[in-house]
Amino acid sequence: MTYEELIQAMTPDMHQSLTRAVELGKWPDGRRLTQEQKDICLRAVIAYDHDNKPEEERVGYISRAKKDGSQHGKDPLQPDTIKILTDDKN
């Protein structure tokens, strides 16, 4: 079974179990996850979320919307103008 097939075969219960394991750093039986297991589980959770959940419900989603519908801060995906200051004392 490939990684992609595994993600597609994942059930919501399996997803919840992996999410909980990453959050707590241990399996349901109390054994600690290794760093490699954490990495693999988190990648699986992110891949599952991408394929099965709307953006606002995915792991790591941060809403930039205020209650009035406007955004907090500026959009990080928009270009930003920078001003270069030089010392012209010569």
C-alpha cells in the first residue's frame, strides 16, 4: 500500500486517533511517540485534512477575519513595497 492509498483509506476515527497521538506525544496505550512517528503522523493528519476538510477546519488554519468581516493586519500573500534608505554623505 502506498502512502497516498493509506491516506485515502484513513477513517475519521483513525484521523482523530493520530491527531490525539501527535497532540499528547503518546499512543493511546501510553507509549511515547518517537520524533519519526510524530513527523509521519502529523504529515498523515495534514494530508487527510487537505483531502477531506474545508480550509477553516484543517490543522494549522489561522483565521485572519475580524467580527466585522475585515482582516487583521495585511495579507502576507500580497506584494509589499519596501523603501531603501541610503547614507548619501559622500
